[in-house]
Amino acid sequence: MPRLIDPGRGGAIGLDDLIEALETTPFDVRDEDSFAGLGPLLARLGRNRDFLADLAIAELKTRCEAQSASSGYGPQVFLLRPPNGRYVLRANFWPARDEPVTRASGTAAFFYDLPHDHNFSFLTYGYFGPGYWSDYYEYDPDLRVGLPGEHAGLRLIERARLEPERLMLYRRSRDIHVQLPPEAFSVSLNILGSDPAQPWIDQYRFDISSGTFAEALTCTAAEALLTLAAQFGGEGSELARDFARRHPCDRMRLTAVTALAAAAPDPDAAHAIFVTAADSSSGLVAGHARQRLAAMEALQRRSAPERTQPPLGSGGEALAGTA
């Protein structure tokens, strides 16, 4: 489960104080202990009971101009400062299941009941309300490929709540949680670690009932553009073929293979692309290609016309009633 961190006993600080400390404190988001060392600073901001309300009122006076300009998140997230490439500061809002916003929007808008990991590490602090619940699991990504249906080796740790003043570190590609709504409206504070490699690190949804990977949730703009480019042929197809052969990210190689197959002129050409990909040195590419080949072959079997039985008496057999 996420790593519990001693929040310390330092007094409350303002948001500007936290930012100054983050800007002057060296840390490495890939080093668990280094990043965890920022936790007590977040806790000190959390002891400031006025700063978030003051920020929210200021945003409302400008019709949320700053949030609209700098936030790529939905309305559940309130950015405390625009991202700076090293970290992201945010507050998350967690409504109860029976509140009007949850009934109107559904639980998916708040990622409730969705088993998932994260492709970044982040610190979280229970700021307001009783806090959301989570069923916590762990897995080892180094032992898995990440194919849909692949056994993920999930280990259930416990069900726990992000209570007020609780400080935790969610570890990238290791901690899985199924978030459950709090009993009453709650707010958490986060420091997210920014890593240039983050867009190429997979985030997954899991099927808890079967203990398997359900799907990858990560997709970059480059992947969408490559899929589009392959449809136009020419240079776009050449680029996709090059990416399929040697792009350093397995997910982009898989995107290229899938894009080429989707743009293939006929099913036989698409089949040939997946046959080649099934021999890839990448477990992700080869595994997905084999799954697609199996699905194509199953579809072909279902769509093939059924053999009709010859009428009785054909092929030299005696007709009924003859001597």
C-alpha cells in the first residue's frame, strides 16, 4: 500500500512558503526517500485551515480564469499553482456517494470504484472531511508485461481511509487502489512528482475479480497523431513502419503496429502485419499481436459458412425405402 509518512509537528505555513521550500530543496522524484522527504512540508501547508478557501474565493471572483488557463484537469481538481516541470501542487475534491454532484455525474467522474495504479509518484494529505476510503493492492511491474487479461499478481493489503492529517506516498507503478466515496465531502492535498519519462510510463486499470490487467489508460498526443498519419499513407506510413521497428517505447511501437494494421488495404494485409509483430523482441508488442491474431482467426471461424450435410442417398448411399 502507499507508504505512510510521519507528518512531523511543524507549524502551519502558507502556499508561498511551501513553494519557496520546494524551489530551494533538492529532491529526486525517482528516489522514494528523497521524494518522501517533502511530505512534512505538505503537512505544514495542510495545517493552514484558511489558504484553500481564500484561493477558491479569489478564483470565483475571476470566474476561475486562472484554473481555466492552466489546468488540464476536470472540476474535481484545483491547481494550487501552474505546473513548473518539477512538481504539481493540487487539491482534490471528493464528494460523498449521495451528494447531488455524484448522483448527477456518476462515480466515474471521480474515479471511484476504478481499480488503477499511477504512472507517477505523489504525496497526499488528508486536508478536510473524513477522507475517502481505498482498497489497497500492490504488484510488481517488473514481473509483468501489461497485456489485457494477463495475471497481475495483485496482493491485497488492506482497506484504509485518508483520514485528516494522514500523509502518504503513492509509489509509481506499484500501488493500486480502488477508491470509495467518503461519508461526507472531503479534500486532499497533493504534491505530484514530474518526470520527463512520465508520458511513456503505462498506467493501468485492473480487473480485481480475476486479478488481471484490464487495459492501459495512458495515451500521448503523439500516439493519436501517428494513428492518424498512418491512415494517409505515404510519409505517414513510412514513419509508422520506422516507429514499429525501433521506437524506444514499447507502447509507441505497439501503436505503430496497430495503426498500420488499421490502415491496411485488406484483412490479409492486416493479418500479415500482426504475424510479423508476433515475433517482436518486445513482450508487449508480441503479446498484443498474438491476441489480435487469435481474435481474427476466431472471427474468421465464426463467419465461415457452415458445411451443409449431403442429402441422404448421395455418394452411393441407399435411399430410404429402396431395396
